[in-house]
Amino acid sequence: MREKTEKQRKKRFEKVYEQVGLFASILILRDRETGIEYLWCREGESGGLTPLLGCDGKPSRSLGASFEE
């Protein structure tokens, strides 16, 4: 079995924010390669993912601190 490279071991997305309820959850994820943030919402059996947009309509980029579990 081949050894995984450093890039393969590192997860592409990191959790920036998490809010979890009984039937719903909201996450903000950041793509480590592009810095673009995404909003993931789930309620019951459905959910959706969308990029966060700034006032100018362009995807929001962040290099700030990540969520600590």
C-alpha cells in the first residue's frame, strides 16, 4: 500500500462555524485552496450548499481562524 502524500492527508475544507439543532444544522466551510466560504444548511432530510457572497456579489474569501471543536 502506498503512503499518502501530505496534500492527500490534508482536508480541503475546514469548518469555520457550526450551529446544530435537533432537526437542523448550519455550517460555514472554507475551501483551503481558494479561501472561498460556503454555507451548508440542513433541515430534516434535505439540505443545500451555496457560496457566501459579499456586497459586491463576489464569493466571500477569508483567511481567518477556523472553528475549534
